[in-house]
Amino acid sequence: MWIDTHCHLDAPEFAADRDAAVALAAAAGVHMAVLPAVDVASFATVAECAHRYGYAYALGIHPLAVSRSQLAHLDDLRAAVAAALTDPRFVGIGEIGLDFLNGTADAAVQEQFYAEQLRIAGHFQLPVILHVRRSADRLLYHLRRSHVPGGIAHAFNGSEVQAQGFLDLDFRLGFGGSVTYDGSLRIRRFAAQLPDHALVVETDAPDIPPQWLRDGGTVLRNESAQLPRIATVIAGLRGVTPEQLAKQTTRNAHAALPRLAHL
């Protein structure tokens, strides 16, 4: 069984055919996905999707959502997490983090939201699902001052030193469609060389489509059904069979998100 550790199934891109997308994923061997929230407005929708399809979910405020969020939403998050602790499909805090790709005009606000969400995760002893984009050093700075019990660094694309920094803090690194790009040499090298316990697989659907969904001049929607083919590329880089990789990454996902193991 494959676990898609990062899928935005609640996104509007799936509004017309969400049931069909889930059915295609199941037919491909993907029977579990983790659905991270991105803002307070999505808390209920990710939980509803998780229950409807037998998936899991996380609650958090995405760094790119802080511009439309208020500090009071952090109190809403804390309350929502406290209420979700009795829900077996709730597995952690996410998607949270920092995104410095398009300038850092709101960097201080992003860090304020991030640091407070780490405090919430530490208080409840929950793992976190991190958004990492040109921000690994600052993410690690705050993590080392927190009491977070690990998690997943989603779509990791940092340096070897940064990768080791996350591994030292009991994080797994997420790999998805970008590993299929010929130009993603560093990502492909990480996917090939990381220790067996260090990686999980993901799609970030509907985003980060694999190369075959970008060919032909039209970029198509990514979805969980693509995960086995993406993972086959990773298995080839690592010199293992897809079946071996599926078993290992399932163990790794359960280690990163312990509540997931009970589903």
C-alpha cells in the first residue's frame, strides 16, 4: 500500500470529480492520504474529506495564508487541535512553515505564525508537516528551540547540511513529482542516497505534477493516483523494487505521524 503523505484533496481543483480521483488512487494502490489544512477556513473541509474517504488530516496555517489570517486564528487553531485529539483521523499540525521564494515582505509575520504553531504542536506533543521553500535554516532555528516530536519536511529541496538537520530532529523528508524532472539533480541525488528511514512519498496534489503531466504544452492536475509512478522513479534511483519502497515509506510515514499507524 502507498501512503500519499501530502495531498490537498479539498482544493477546488477536485470539486468536480473528487470521488473519481479517490477511486483512481485506490485502483493504483494508494489507499491512504494525509490532507493538510492551509487556513482556518479549511479546517472543517479537510476533516470532512478525511472521514468521507478514510484518509487522515492535519490542521495548520500555511505560510502563504498568513496574509489573509489574523493572530486570533492561532487561538482558533489551538482550540481546533484540542477538539480533534479524540478524532483518530487527526494526525498532526500542518501545513505550517516558511516560504521565502517571492521575497520576504511578510517574513516576520510568517515566523510569528510558525513559531506559535510550533508551540501548539509542542504543547500537544504532535508532529508537524512543514512547508520548506528557501527557508530551511530559519525553520531549523525555530525547531531546535521547540519541543516538537518530529514530522515531515514536505517537498524538501535544501542542502545536505539542512537535510541532516531535519533528520537529527527526527523528521522525514518528502519526495514527489519534482524527483521526475531531469533538471532536479539535487533532489534526485537525495532521493537516491538518503538512509532508508529518512524519506516518505507524496504528491502535493493538485500541485507539483510529475514530468509526464507537464509534457505536451499543457500542465495537468496532479493527483494521488500518480504516486506509484512517481515512487517507481524513486525506487529506480535507490536500486530497490517499488514493493520494497512501498513497505519502507509506509513504515516511515507511520514513524513520522504515529497516529497514522492506527488507521
